[in-house]
Amino acid sequence: MLYKGYIIKSYDKSPNLKVIVTEGRGGKVPDVFLGAHLSDGECMKLIDKYKSKVKTNGKNKTTTSKL
């Protein structure tokens, strides 16, 4: 499932769990996404919360605050 630039997929070792990966090649997953999650909904809420905390300054650099 693709959601806001991230892919939510089943965890290979336990298909009941979900993991968040980046869309495309070589992107780094933010530390707050590491680990396995119980549902697509939980992953979507986590992505929404992360995206709301990311702010862009005038030089097109992103900074994040703690979730």
C-alpha cells in the first residue's frame, strides 16, 4: 500500500505485522518508522504525525522535531 510517499507492507518474518519503507530506491526511513506495526491504520497515523512535524525552511532543507 502506497501512502504519502511511503510503502506500508507486510513484514517478511511475520506477515501479521506491517513495516514502513520508502518509495523508490535508496531512501532513508526516518527512525520513528523503524520496527513493526500492528496495522495499516497505525502506520498511516504515524506517517501523518511525522509529516505534520516536518517543516521546510527557505533553503529547501527539512528539519524535524521529536514526535
